[in-house]
Amino acid sequence: MTIRFFAYYRDPEYTGRKEMTMAAPHTVRDLGDALCSQFGSPFAEEFFNSGRTAPGDRIIIMINGRRVEFLDGLDTLLRESDVVQLFPVVAGG
């Protein structure tokens, strides 16, 4: 599975990388747990809401170009061929 990070998620404070590959965990929740273990609390505070029941308010998680909110949320099943994209919510003008 390929995971792509965008905007400030590429900064060393969060992941320090643009992309990585890993064996697909079972669900998006499992992916979040694995990434949070690897990248620590600044990333974890972005990925999950405070109860760890949904994605955080400042992250957009896409699987193969579809937002997880329109799939099964954190319970979305993952496959080895999936491309996961992680975007921070940003605003500008």
C-alpha cells in the first residue's frame, strides 16, 4: 500500500516524508494506529479525534481518491493495491 502525505504533513514535525509504502493493515483505524506509533503525538493529534472514534477535524483521508467519510470511515477496509492520501484541512484566499 502507498501512503502519500501533503502540505505540512511532510514537515519533520509530522512525518518528514512525501510518501511511504507499507503492508496494508486491515482498516483505516489500524493504519492510523500504525502511523501514530511511527510518527508520534503531533501526527496522532491530527489523525484521530480526541476519542479516537473518527478522523480528526484537521485531516482529510482519501483512499483511491475517495474520502473515507463517504466509505466506512475508520472501519474502511484496506488492500495492498490502495493509495492513501493524507491532506491537512487548509484555507486560503
